Amino acid sequence: MTDLHYPIGPFQAPSGVTPGRRREFLSQIANLPELLRAATVNLFPEQLNTPYRPGGWTVRQVVHHLADCHLNWYVRTKLALTEDEPTIKPYAEDLWAELEEARQGPIEPSLLLLDGLQRRWVSCLNR
């Protein structure tokens, strides 16, 4: 790995989306809360406060970021479905990750948020 900003590599969009691929994507969205909880359930506070790469966010910040960004994506999806010309407002992800609640707050509220949010989002996208 040469670029630690992308530990699993930069995003590569699929060349096409088939119904099977769409089901796979929706399954990934639906399964995120369970997988994230399983990955973090036994971590000690010092582990949650460990950056995943040099100069990167801590595990805690990544969990909070997932809740924040998926909440934004959910709202953007609803705007796109209900407005003719929706305004999609960007947000400063890096600054959100530096807020005190993201740097020090317990991850349980974000895990709970993701659980309900992913259910609603998948339900919306399935329709």
C-alpha cells in the first residue's frame, strides 16, 4: 500500500449496475450497523482513540463519521426523490470529525443512529 489515505485503495465506480449488483449494494448498506458493532464491541477506550493510519482519524471518529455521512446521504436521497431541483449542500467532514462529540463521545449513539437510519434508507431505496 503506497497511499495510506486510501487503505483499501481509491474508490472505483462499477462499470454497470445490474439488478444483482444493486441487491449487493443494498445488502452492504443494510449490514453496516451489525458489522460495525461487531468490529467495535470489544474495543477499549484507548483502542477507540487510536488512529487507523498516521495522521488519520481515530476509530471513534470513523464511527461517528459513518453516522454523519450516512445521515447526509439519506437526506440527499430523500431530497433527490422529492424535489425537481434539490440543493445538495456539502458539509466539512474533516471539521465535523474534529468536534468534541466526534473526538471523545461514546460511539453507541452513532451505532444506534446507523441501525435505524440504514433500515429506513434501504427501505426507501428498495421502493
